[in-house]
Amino acid sequence: MSKVTFQGKPVELSGQEINLGDRAPQVRLVAQDLSEIEIASGKHVQIIVAVPSLDTPVCATEARKFNERAASLPNTEVIVVSMDLPFAMGRFCTTEGIKNLRVASDFRDKEFCLRYGTLIASGVLAGLSARAIFVIDTAGVVVYKELVSDIASEPDYDAALDFAELVARNSCSN
């Protein structure tokens, strides 16, 4: 079981830990319009951005930054996953002008969090997702992972986006 911190206090995570080179578990989540979004579909390179809730300053900043910077990536889909209700995610996207990424809710059965090992099992945020980034290539393999060490901190945007761009450009040239 992985551990991270929230504002310096230890937090345990539950679920199956996913590592580089693992086949990404296929998971279906709920989009803001209540349709399904499939993780690890193999259609595009996917940047999966797991956050606790878009209704927090750090998560909102993260979604805005990925929205701005990921729009130019070829053959790449950015999906922000949280436990927020689809309706709240839709309001967030409308209010913030989010158009270059998709939001997906794991509220029904926490399948994403359990299969990717990001479900917070202890502390005040228990039941939400830890902050993490996964890049999944078109073959369905996890090729990049960042489990942010403190849930209140932002991820390394440059590392994730640079790696995803490299993977996407290589998949376009094949």
C-alpha cells in the first residue's frame, strides 16, 4: 500500500499500485454529460490527471494548466479524474472555460482509484483520490507515472507533458 502526505501528515492509499510498464487497467468513468469515458482505450495517448476535487484551489489550477498546455499535443487526450459529481465537473468546465480536456467522475464505484492505487484510505480526505499523473500509450501501457508526494502540492507539469508529447509524436510517426 502506497503512502503520501496531506499537508505533511501521512496518508495511506488503497487499491492496486500501478507501475511503469504495467498494462493500464481499462476503466469506465462518468463524463459531465453522464456518458462514459474509457481509460486505457488505446485510441490515443492518454494523460490521466487524478485529483481529489476540482472544487479546491490546487486541483482547479492543475486542470487549468493542463487545459492550456495540452491542447497542442497530437493524438493525445487529457482526462481529469476526481470523485466530483458529473454536474459539478460540468459547471467547473463552463465557469473556467475548460475545452481542451475531458473530466471524468469516479463517484459510482471508485473503480479508477482502486485499480490505479490512488484511493485515499485514511485521514480527512478518505474516499477521494490522491493527486497523480499517468501517461498511457496507444498500446495501453503506463509509460509515465507521478504520484505527488503531498496531496496539497502540484505535480511536475513539464515532466508529464514533455513525456506525453514525446510518446504522442512517436505514436504518430509509426
